[in-house]
Amino acid sequence: MVEEATFDFTLGDNDEALRKLRRAQEMAPGCFEAWHAMTEVYVSMKDYDHALEAATRAFELRPEDIHINTSLSRIWMHKGDKQMAEHFGAKARTLGWKEELNSEPEEDSGLA
């Protein structure tokens, strides 16, 4: 269902995407992907209040997800709260660094 909604969103059918995402949330309220996708649809529509509601729910489900922290930073910046935007932006950067440190080292290309 989330994949179908994402497809609708990419085709510019935000209403259909939101309808499918709401249905997905009714069927599985703990579906992080549905909440995060809804966040991005609302951000694209510049509906930052609804985007914040969806992002907050996604964050409650996965507070250590780099993508939702990045989304929250963007939303707060659009809403004019620089302090909150910086808070979530810093958290996203920290999560990115952790991910980088925990990943397998890349093979040396000899170009460094």
C-alpha cells in the first residue's frame, strides 16, 4: 500500500497518495514507512502543520532514523523554528556519522 501511495505521489496525485497512506495507517498504525511517506507528501504540499503531525508520529516509532530526523529539521526550518531545526539536523548528522563508522570500509582506490 505504501509503495502504491509513493507511486501516486511521484505521478503528482497527492490526494490519492494521502488516501492510501491513511488506509495503510488504519490497517497498521505502527507502520513507520506510511507515516514518513505522509510526512513527505505534506511537505511537498507546503502543509507543514500536517507534515509535523505525521513526522512526529514517525519519530515516535523510530527516533534513531536518519531520514525522519532530516525531515523534522526541514519542517521546523519552514515553520521558522531555527532551534528545533538545528536540533533535528544535528541528530541526523550524528546518526549519519554513526552509520558511516559502523559500515564496512571501502576498498582503497589508491586515489586518496
